Amino acid sequence: MKRAGFISTGVLSLALLSILSGCSSKSDVPRPVAPPPDVAHPVTDLSQVAPGNALSPFGRKDQIVARRVASDDQAAETNADLGALAKIRHKGDDKHPCEERLLNKKAAQFDLMSEHLMDQVFGHMRHEQDTDQFSHVRLPTDLRWVVITATLDHQGTLKELVVEQHSGAAAMDKLMIAACKKGLFLRNAPEEAMDANGNYTIRIEARMENYASLDGEHWQFKTYIGLAIL
């Protein structure tokens, strides 16, 4: 019995030594040290990027506030232009209603010039609408916008017309081209509105729809015109 007890004690001693040895070997392994907060290090898990740390300095609420502050600064500079772009000018009369709109910031910057050009073009469109050649035309309901780019020289004289998009109705295209040829000219235009080549480059868009008819044969039209200065 005493021998058996001695063996048992020896086994326990060996086991204890083994445990202590294992603890000692583990303690010799260096533990990873987190980099200082101001040292760049790669991030392999996007979940590590929590709101408020160096990679994402704002939480969601703060990001919204920051974007709003930035947009407010920009909006303060362009508020007048945005108001002009959103404005629809109602022209014409009960028989020839028209809606005019500026299409870009430069057109809003030179709004008097832009509106003058649209008024001139619409005046000639309205005249063409009343002719026997056009007043009987029934336009398709899916008519597209006629888009024309016009180049005027430094004196405001029309040099070139380019049809960028056809409406889908030849009569509408011809009417618009004729109105632009007669209505796109400038007198004493601001030089600041010129492009890099010393010309005035205008993009004008127009669309029409049948508005009313007293006899079922001759029509009145509603016109939509937009203008951009390039």
C-alpha cells in the first residue's frame, strides 16, 4: 500500500511539473501590442470602423449635419440662380400660351439675355402657328423636344444651327428651325456670356401640343421653351 501511494505521488508531481512547464512556455510568447492611436494601420474588417474613430470622425447624425452645412455654404452662393432655374415664365395669350424656363446656371446668370432670346423665338413660333401651312397640323401626343444648338458671333449674328434632336414630326422641326433662324440674334450682348471661342453658344429646346380648336380643323397650340447658354 505504501509503494502504491509513492507511485501515485510521483505521478502527481510529474503532472504538476508538466503544467508549470506549459505555463512557462506560454508566458514566453509575446502578446500582440495594439498600435498607438495616431499610427496608421490596415483595417481588414470594416466592422472595426466604428462611428467616432479616426477613419470615420462623424457618427451618422454628425455626418448629416456636416453635409447640410457644406450644402448650405454652396447654396448661399447659388440661391439666386436656383430660384431663376425653378421659375416658369408664362408668356403669350389665351390663344397662344407658352411656358419658358432657363436650363442652366449660365442662362440664369444672364437671365435678361436668355429671356429676350426665348421671347424672340416664341414670337416667330406663334406667327408660324397661325399660318395655313401649320394651323391644321395634328401633332402626335408623344412628340419629343426639338433640341437645337445655335452659334452666334461676337456681334450677336447667327452663324450656325445644329439640330441635336428631332421631334418626330417634320412640321414641328421645320417650324422651330424657321423660328430660330429669325429669332436668334443679339444686340449689345454682355461679353462675359461668350464662350472660349468668342461666340455665344445657345442650346434651345422646344415642344408644342395641340391646345384648342374652334372648327376641328384649325388648331391653337401650347408651347414650351427652354434655353441654356453654353
